[in-house]
Amino acid sequence: MKDLKIYIKEAEESNADEQAKLNRRGNIKFTIWEEPDKKVKWLKSNDKYQKIEYKHEDKTKKMFIDFLLGFDKEHNTWKLWVGKIGGVTYDDDPLCDLKTDDFAKAIVSALDEVEKYIDKVEQDPSDWIQYYKDI
């Protein structure tokens, strides 16, 4: 039988893990570039942007990942791309199709996909060495 102190410690660790996940999601913010020197907070149409990007930079873990969100006009859907910072483009194969033509829904789906991807990279750094570097 476990001691009460062990149960309390496990509960505190679980709460800390949950809080860390909530904090991470809150820190995922896509930057929308309408023009090279012009950032905007929201899109008015699905094709009036130059780049929509989130750079995940975790200096503590030395992990750096670039995510691009883009609209595929041919298939009328938003997609998400992933790669090394500065090394991913809309010409690459996308990570996933977000299966929506609505920008608001695409952002929410992209947040989910970004979280899943970061978790996967953190769980097995040796498989994702391209995202880790010494500072």
C-alpha cells in the first residue's frame, strides 16, 4: 500500500504536466505575414497572405521546429507543413491536410497538430535529431 505522501507527490507531478501542456498551447502563436514587412492579426480571405508561420524554439531542450500553415487553392483546404527553421517551404510535402476551408477552424486544427508533433519529437529525440541543435 502506498504512503499518502506518494499519492500527493504523484498528483502534484500530474498537475504540473497538465499545466505545462496548457502553457505550451497558449504559447503557440502563428505569425501572419500579409507582405514581407507587414504582419496582421487575422486573415480576411484565404489567399491574402505571404506566409503563416509558427517557430517552436525551446532553448532549454535545444529543440527548434518551423510550422507553416497554408491554403491549397487547388483542393480548397488548409494544410500544415513542418521542417527545420528556415528550411521548410510551401513547395514541400505537407505534414497534413486540415480538411477545412475555414481559417478559424484551420488555426484550431493546426494547434492540435503542432502539439502532437512537438510531443512526438520530445518523446524520441534520437529519431528527430534534425530539430535539435547546440546553442
